[in-house]
Amino acid sequence: MTGLRYVYAVCRPFGAALQSQLTGVAGDPPRTLRHRGLVAVVSHVPEADFTEESLKERLEDLDWLAATARAHQQVIDALTAVTTPLPLRMATVFRDDSGVRVMMEEREGDFLRTLDRLDGRVEWGVKVYVEESAGQDGRGGREPAGKPASGREYLLRRRARTRAGEELWQRAEEFAGRLHGTLADRADDARLHAPQNPALSGATGRNVLNAAYLVRRDLSEEFVELVDRTKDDVPGIRVELTGPWAAYSFAGENPEEGAA
């Protein structure tokens, strides 16, 4: 099959087979391409969709972008089940197999060092949200029913809502700080990401903690149980756990580098 080579991840050689029905971007099954001590997981994609110019247009097509992201993630998830992948950015493409091998050779030292650091580890994501629901006073109680009898009562209610919201936000920040410290102590590494924009994420509530943790596979069950024990600690606060993922947040050689 002709076309460009789409690269999902780099990893060490592994013996387990990928799922037989697994398809990648543009419907092409992924395969491995070995070069010395590294393996790139690649598939063929049509050049018409992945040249620099066509990508600019394609990235404006939200349906195409979502489908490509899902296919990319499916391959990374399948790899995570059998080995420790170093995921590359979505839409990383090369002209042919030779271009992929040149890339692996040029970055071999960085790839091997990072794979050593990530070996046997996965990423867990933890988010904390403030759920300041309408009609709540911030402590789990209800506001007085009915319309205020006077302007003074209206102002008192409004002041109480503001004060309760500030207190809940402060409790949420303190809770998130304690939780992050506890989880970071149980992880090999941790990253604090910027709070999510609810308009983009679709999540309800205000995000006060958006963190990723690098955890050994054999300690993941203990890590999950630790998060679960905190979920009902503070009324009005929601804790969400996601994973296990490939270690996207820790794939860079330097802590600030992020994904490869």
C-alpha cells in the first residue's frame, strides 16, 4: 500500500501481538518497524490528507479531527496493554519507512532514556471540581424557599451565597492541595496541568485540580483505591479519576517538555 507513514509511538521490541482487528488512522492496521533497539508503530495514510497544506484544512474539520484522534488513541491504548509506548504527537508522518528509521536513529539516545524512565509505568489523571449547584448554600444545605420578602432580605441572601461560594472554593483548593500532595508521594512523578475550560471540556463545575501521575503498574490498584477513598471527603467537591494511559504527560526528556 502506498502513502505516507503515520507514526503512533516508539517503544522497545515486544513479543505480544496487537489485536487482530485493530485499525489505525484512515483504517489501515498498524504494524511495527524495527531499527536497532527501537520499534516504531506505524500505518499507511493517504498523502492527500497529510501533507502540510492539506492538514491545515483537515484540522478545521472537527469530524475528521475527532475520528483521527480516536483512531490514534485506539492504537496507543492497545500498545499500552502489551508494552510501554512513548507516544508521538497526532499526525506525525514521514515520506516512507526510511524516513521513520532516520528519525529513530537521530533520536535514539533520547528515546531510550525516556523509555527507561517510563518502563513499567502508566499515567493516571485526577481532576477536582467544585460543584456549586444552584439552590445550595455551599455547605450542602438549601437556601430559604420562596422570594425574599424585602430588598434587605434579598441582599442578605445574596451576601450569604457569595460568602458560602468563597468558603467552598477555599475548602476545594485546600482539599486539592492535600490530595495532590498525597498522590504525588505515591507516584514516581507528577504534573500539574492548567485547569480545564468547561466550555471546551464539557465538564460541569469549576476545575481546581488537573493533575497527572506516573505510577508503577504493580502499584496502580493501590493508587486507585487511595483516590476512591477521598471522593466523598468534602461536600460540593467532585473527584474524577481517568486512566491508565500511556504516559503522555511524562514522555518528554525534560519535565517541562511534555509529550514527545
